[in-house]
Amino acid sequence: MKASLRLLNKRRFLPLFITQLLGAFNDNLFKNAMVLFVVYQVYNDERSETWFSALATGIFILPFFLLSALSGQLADQRDKAVIIRWVKGAEIAIMLVGATGLGLIWAGIAVHTLAIPLLLLALFAMGVHSTFFGPIKYAILPQHLHDDEVLGGTGLVEAGTYIAILAGTILAGLIPVEVAAVGIVITALIGFAAGRRVPSAPSLLERTPIDFHIIRSSITLVRGTMHIRRLFLAIMSISLFWAVGSILFIQFPPLVKNVLTADKSVASLFLAIFSIGIAIGSIAINRLLCGHVSAKYAPASVIGMGACIVAFHVVCALWTPAPAGQMLSFSDFLAHPMAMPLSACLLGVATFGGMFVVPLYAFLTTTVEKCEAARTVAANNIVNSGMMVVGSVIAIGLTIAGLSVVKQLLLVALLCLPCAWLAWKLHKACDGPVCA
């Protein structure tokens, strides 16, 4: 672990780490400030709240599905550091649009006709931003780090990402929405400055024409990756994991408001606990594997995640709500006798989730040639985003069917079983130096 932390002293890692951390922070500060304000201040029924939460999730994910093939081609055939600078420059413009939307919704000006459309437009644009940055943040690591540093670097990126998500999520629930509007623009400016410090990472391939036909290039990319059995199993395992994650994130705001009868600071706490757990799991699995890329703990990890979701369901079902017309404050929630068991279950879900997914991401970038890493991650993003959209549709469908968010948790837990099966198949299929 100390060896991994020493990477934070290296210019070949630190600027990328800071750039990714600030990007994740900004994504979550903006998205959660928007969703929490709309859920708690604009809508007043569980169905509308779940619809909006699912819509926001789907809009953010859609660019990953549409543009990942293009982003993978660019990342593998152009200097990754140059792309980072362009992407972080675009983030400044996107956040100016988002800040305008937050300002309008705070002032109560044209909330439904202008403010919310502007917010969703900025959210979609941030999805595009993350689509082009996503393959780079993993594919650049094997190019800048030594082979025995890649798993540690991946773990630090994941841990840093979720610590940033934690900070952005907590602030979104605590600060006024107008302060968040200023904060997202300032963060984008700092992120742009950090991105300019990332060392050059030129293409390792001979330059070829970019296929800008997004449908054809996406099909070609996925087909060219998924026929490799190990990659197929790893990508499908990660994709099912994120389908589970997307449903949970959609459920959190309406669950906290309508089942736990708590205010938006508690909704932020839920997302924060989830982020802390992922960070803990990311670091713990690196220590368990001693820097060795392996899927051997993945099946047990995702089974543990499913068990914690079931326990979370049980605690929610036993929860005693606040008196009619009242909401639990942050301190009231912490004083509730079931608060600690509920938080422990959620922390377990996230910790086991981090232990499951981090080695699989490292596997994606180390099982192929360095020159193909970005396209492999891009293919993974296409399938991941497709599964997350499916998860969003499932959440909407179950809500329309009248199934409460508490009961939906049991169906989410069941999805952990095929995740475990795929991870076990991946572990059995692995041999050679990159697998246990």
C-alpha cells in the first residue's frame, strides 16, 4: 500500500489523479445539487421523484453508449494528454451552462420551461465529457506506470474518485444551490489547470483514419473485444455490477425522502457512505492481492454485496418513519435506533462492490497490449452504459408497476448472483502472469 501511495509524489501520476478527482467531484456536486433540489423542492410524489432521478441517470449515461467507440479511437491514436486538455477546457463551458440552470431554479425563474432543460443539457454534456475522459484515465496508466504499479495506480484512481464523489455528494446536500452554482465553475477552472500538467502520452499505434460513424464504430469495437473470452467475462461482470449500482443510486433520493422520511442531508449521507465504502474496498483489495491482478476474490465479494443489500432491505422494512408531515433532520436520523445498522449495511454493499470491480478494471488494461487499452475500456463503457440504461428502465418500470423502492431492493440483490457466476468463470478462465 505504501508503494502505491508513493505514486502521489510522481508527476507521471499526480496530475492525472488530481484531474480525475476534481472531475468526479464536479460531476457529483452538480448532479446531486440538481437532483436533490428537484426531488425535495419541485416534486412531491414518489413516482415523479423516481422518474426524474432515473431520467437524470439515463441522460448522463447515454453519451457513454453513443460515443465510447469514438473516444476509444481518439485515445489510442492521439496523445492522451492533449485530449485531456481539450476535454477539461470544455468542462468550463459546460459548467457555466449548468450554473445558469442552478441559478434559475434557485430563483424560481422558468423552472420547468428553461431551468430544468438547461440542467439536463449540462448533465448530458458532462456525460460526453466523462465519455472522452473515461478511457484515458485507465489506458494512460499502463503507459506512465511500471507493470507492478498498474493495480496500485488503478486502486488509487478508484479510491480518489469515490472520495471526490463523497465530497461532492456531501456538499450538494449541505450548501445552498446558488453556492453550488459558483463552486462547479471554480472546480472546472482548477481541473483545467491540473490537466495541463499531465505528461505527454503519445499514441503507440500508427495513425489511421477515425471512424466517426458512431453506430458502426461501436458495433465494430464491441465485436472486436467481446469475442475474447476473458474480456467478455470481465466486461459482463462489470456491466452487471453497474446495472445494480445504477438502480441503487436511482432509488436513494426517493427512498430517503418517502421511506426513511429524512431530509436531503441524509440522502447525501447515503451517497457519501457508498463512496467511502467503494474507496475502502478499492484499497483493501489491492492489499489482499499484493499488487497482483486477479479475479479470485471477485465472486465472494459480489455475493457479500448481495447479502448486504438484503440486510439493507430488512432494515428499511423495519424502519419507523417520522410523524406525518415531518422530516428527520441529519441529527434526528443519527439518533434513530436503526440508523447505525442501516449505515453499516450500506457501507458493506459499497465496500464489497469496490473489492469486486477494481481488479476487473485493472484486468481490462493489463490483459491487452498497451496500444489497445483505451479501446478496450471504451468497449467496456459501451456495454456498461447499455446495462445501466437497462437498470434505469427497470427502476422506472418497477415504479410504474407499483412496486415500492424497498421491495425493489430484493430484485437488485438477485442481480448479484449472475455477477458472481461470471466472475467465477473469469477466475477459472485466467492463467499466465496477469491472472491468479
